[in-house]
Amino acid sequence: MASADPFDALIDLALKSVNNAYGLPAQVEAREEWSGVGFMLGNQRMVAPMGEVAELLEVPHSTRLPGVQGWVRGVSNVRGRLLPLIDLEAFFGGALSGTRKRQRILSLDLGELYTGLLVREVFGMQHFAVDTFTTDIPEDLPTAIRPFVTGSYRSDLGEVWVIFSPFLLARDQYFSNAAVN
């Protein structure tokens, strides 16, 4: 029989609540992750560090430029700024494949260097457990790309994603001098 005293009724209700409460879920330790923007370069899955890509763009209309290397696609006006477009596949001696609909621009904004890297396809944000990082680089990775690679990650599906650094590319003398000699 319930007590007539309101204070005793509250204590009784509190005890019932504690006795019938569900326990907290087990705390799972969160794994530390590294994130980047995934894209295709040749036949290799690449990932650029998040801090090195300013934004992703659909391929804008561009104007061809005379007297530049063949890997310079042209220049485009993006929100009032001139964005040089570089065909990354052609820069490394390949040919861009795939449909224009899937092609994207990885834009770099490094102060005095504002440029767009045209790639065949972008896979969006990719996340990797930091303990899957390795400095190993796939043996079949073309020699021309290797100076711009800092290692690789293995995805949960076992895929190898090579870390491509646009910052290292931006410092390259050949990349910086797009004029035909």
C-alpha cells in the first residue's frame, strides 16, 4: 500500500525508477581517422589531404590559352577569379578518360597560386583509420607521380588509396612553368 506522505511517494517512485532503469551502452573506443578527398588518377585511387583542396567543382567552361603546355586546359572565371585548369592526367603523360559528366576540378588556393586540377572522377570524402597508414607506395605507380606521394592508406574494404599532395605539386618547377619553351 502506498504511503500517504507525498515525500515518501517520491522516494518510492525514485527507487522504482532506479531499479527499472536500463544500463548505459558499453562505451566503444573511437578510432582515430585521417580524411581526404578521393579521386582517380590513371588507374589508381588517390586521396588528397583535406587541407590541401579548397573545393570541388564541376568542370566549368574555359578559354584556351596560346603558348602554354598541352596539359593546361585553359582558364575559367569562377566567381570573379580566373582559375587556370590543369589536366592532371596529361601533366603526368596520360590521357584523361571517362565522361565529362564525371570529371571534376580539385581547386587549390595557396595564396598566389589559385588553380584547378582536372581529374577523371571524384569519390568525395574518404576516411581511413590512422593505423592503416604506410609509407609504402604501390610498385605499379608511375615514376612521374611518385615525388608527389607521401604514402598510402588501406580502406576497410582492403583497397589501397595513395596519398597525393597538391602542395608538393604546386612547388614543382615544371608545374609552375606552364609556358611552352
